[in-house]
Amino acid sequence: MTKIISFISRKGGSGKTTNAINLATSLHDMKKKVLLVETDPNYTLISSRKIDIFKNKLNEKKLFPIIASTDDEVATELEKLAPTGAYDYILVDSAGKTTDQGIKELCLVSNMVIITTSLTQNDLLVAYQTVKDLKPAEKLNSKLKLYLLPNRIHSHTRIKTIKDALSNLNVEMFENFVPQKKIYTIPSTYKSERKYRPIANMIIKEL
Ligand SMILES: Nc1ncnc2c1ncn2[C@@H]1O[C@H](COP(=O)(O)OP(=O)(O)O)[C@@H](O)[C@H]1O
Ligand SMILES: [Mg+2]
């Protein structure tokens, strides 16, 4: 059964794109059939993929596909794509204004929604609003799992500090976090980052 994992947050800059592409390349490396859907109108990943193919003379057929959609249309498209069984995982990197109807519908077709956040005051506030907006979807979609993924965490930060910072957000949190690291600043669209593998495993274990 195809599992749909969507990265959503109310505001840009929290790490949706970084984690979506790292999860996609990791799963592809694990021999899973992956489709990555990008709805951000900047289409960063689709452009990066084109550059990667050109620079490294890659055979596109050997890579997992990255396709474009919009927040408005993605849920309807997924409802058609998922039942074909062509993919093990469909990942959605959303532009994500959580108040949009399209994003609400995306939550209704997803198996997991990941809300990325750093521990800055601003990101925590945005994460709080995002959770508040998306939480009602859990009642409408019984298979939906809503998770916080701490991202851009300084390596010396203790787990307890992260848990305390996120404790009043009223949502499940992953046990592990994504550190602030240079390797994550310009992610590859075809090569997986070895250090991301434990994070990828942690995510799919919950599905
Ligand atoms: N774990 C991380 N370590 C270092 N830089 C990161 C990390 N996560 C995100 N970034 C950087 O922060 C910026 C915003 O991240 P991005 O994934 O594009 O956020 P979003 O998709 O939510 O707008 C990007 O420049 C990205 O390279
Ligand atoms: Mg993005």
C-alpha cells in the first residue's frame, strides 16, 4: 500500500524541502519506489534535479521522479496516483499555507504529516499555529499521523531541551532530530546522505 507523507508548515524556512528531498533520496537508496511531489511555486527541487542531471550527465530514468503540483490540486492528484500502487512512498513538499483548503484536503489523503521546526521563538510560534490548524484533520482521517520533526538543531542540544521546548504543542514528536549541518544546506536530488538514514528509518517505522 502506498504511504503518503506530506511536509507542511505555515511558513517557509522551517526545513520542509530539505527533509523531503533527504527522505526521498534515502528511501530510494533503500530500494523503495518513491515519488516526490513539489507544490511550492518556486519549484526549487525540480530545478535542482535538472541541474544535477545536466552537471553529472545522469540517466533520468534511473532516478525517482520529482513532479510539480499545486497546493490546490495535489490532494486530487494523490487520490488518483496512490491506488495505482506504483509507489511505496509518495512524499509531498508543500508550499503550505495551512489555512488553505487545499492543504486541509492534503491532510485528509496523507498517512503522515510532518511539521518541521527549529527551536527559535518564531519557528515555535509558527509550529504552534500549524498544529492548531491541522489537528482537526486527525478526527476526519483516522489513518493520519501528525508529527513534529525538530530540524536545524545545534549538535550539543540535549533531547530534554528539545522536548521541553516542544512540549506544549500537543502533538507527537519524533525521538530523533535533524541537526544544523552544512551537508543539509545544498541537498542532492539523487545521492542520499548517509547521516540522514537513521532519520528516514525513524520516520517510516511510524507508518
Ligand atoms: N538541518 C539543516 N541544517 C542546515 N541548514 C538547513 C537545515 N534545514 C534547513 N536548512 C536551510 O534552511 C533554509 C530553509 O530550509 P528549507 O528546507 O528550504 O525550508 P522550507 O522548505 O520549509 O521553506 C535552506 O536554506 C536550507 O538549506
Ligand atoms: Mg520549501
